[in-house]
Amino acid sequence: MKIKEKNSDLIISGAEDFEPEHIFDCGQCFRWEHISEKKYFGIAFGRALLLEKYGDDLIFYNTDMADFERIWYNYFDFGRDYKKMKNALSKDPVLQQAISYGEGIRILRQEPFETLISFIISASNNIPRIKGIINRLCENFGEKNMYMGKEYYTFPDAKKLSALSLDNLAVIRAGFRDKYILSAAKGVLSGETDLDKISRLSAADAKTELMKLSGVGNKVSDCILLFGMGKHESFPVDVWIKRIMEYCYFDGERQSIEKISELACRKFGEYGGFAQQYLFFWARENKIGI
């Protein structure tokens, strides 16, 4: 991978296994907006970025090497050998097919507090509505900034959210999730919920700690571990993944979440989270098992 600065942009050549629509449309993130064919606008770690896949190159508009090294290198998981991971997963014939369909997926390393709140919002929800709630949360309680003449809002921190009331939060229209958002923010601000400490635990122990939080169940905790804490063995199981796994690995017979999780752990091991994303994207786009 080579990077050159041109005017105020970064042009990245040789970045393999990177397709914007695969990355941003597989359910792992909620603050990226499709602008045109292979162009997306998003916000992470308080910074905005317009990104485009142009031929074999990636263009990061109006950014610099300092931000690339500080934010985007880790955020886009550029340090990982995706070929090695794909080869390991492709020993499974179902995954081989799923990977060939969503070959450009990368798992983003998102900010832990934002991931916690975002996936609390995601519970019993659909992606367009999740995005709408998060956008309203940021527009009402985040900080306004400018990027390439466009206004954008940062994700509010625990201190800001903790100072709100349920009446204040009504504007985001999150429904029953409001009380969970406030409870989680207050726990993080007080130190009762130490996300840095939790992220250093094993995946199993970190999951136990996260599930002590109101509004954080089995699936939400696995999403936080996978997308916000780098626990790539985590395999979130929601109703869609449950149906996909039953269809692909159990001849369509209904199974418990525990049985599905056990199979995922056994078959996919340290790459469980990647397997989940490939399966979800492939099955959703092709209506497999749904």
C-alpha cells in the first residue's frame, strides 16, 4: 500500500480488500452516507471524511497524513492481512461463497463509547431508523464542525449525555432506549463502566461486564466487542444471523442461539466476527435464509 499527498487529499494505491459499499452497508456502522457510486461521507473520532474508490485507488479527500496515522489507519484495519484471514475461512464452502460476494468487507475499529450507545439504539430496530436516531442524537447534542463546506456533528460524549434528562432525549425519538442511553452514559462518566478496562479483558469476561448494563444483551454485547473493542472472535447473533446459520449449517432446522454460537466458535474461531459479516452481507443481498 502506497500513500501520496496531492493538494489536500490522500491517494492510497494498493489497498486490497476494500470496497466502500461492502464496508459501510453490512450493518457494522451508522454514520456513513452514500454520496454516489463509490463515494461515501462519514464521521469517526470527531473527524469527517469524504472517501472514494476510484479505479484501484482510494481517495481520502481533504485530510492529511497526521489524521490518517492517528485515526484512519486503525479505523479501517489497514494493518491486517485480509488474504490470510480469508484463506482460513474459505476452507468452509459456505464462507468461500460468502467471501467471494463481499470480498471488500473490512471490520472497522470504532470508538468504544459511540459503539456502546449506537448498539444500544440498534436493539429491536432496523438500520434506517438506527441511523435516524443517531443523526438526531448528534445534531442535537454533538458539537458542530465544518468539512469541505459541509456541516457535521460529532458524537456526544458521556459527560454531555449524562447531563440530559429523558425529556431532553425525547427529541431523538429512541423510545424505550432513552433510559438505557442515559444509564450507560452515567456509568461510563462515573467510572463504574470502564470501557478501556473492559476492552483489555478476554472476550468472554468483557461480554460478562458489558451485559451488566441495562439494554445490553447477548447480541448487543457481541457487537460492542467486535466493532468497538477489537474482539474479532465475537459472533453477534440476531434474528437474521440465526436464520442464515440455520439455513446454511442446520438444514433449516431451528436452533438455539447457544447452539449457533457454539458452532460459530468451533468453525470460525478467532475470525468469527469476519465470518458473521461475510454471511450477513451475502445472505441479505441474496435473500438467503430470509
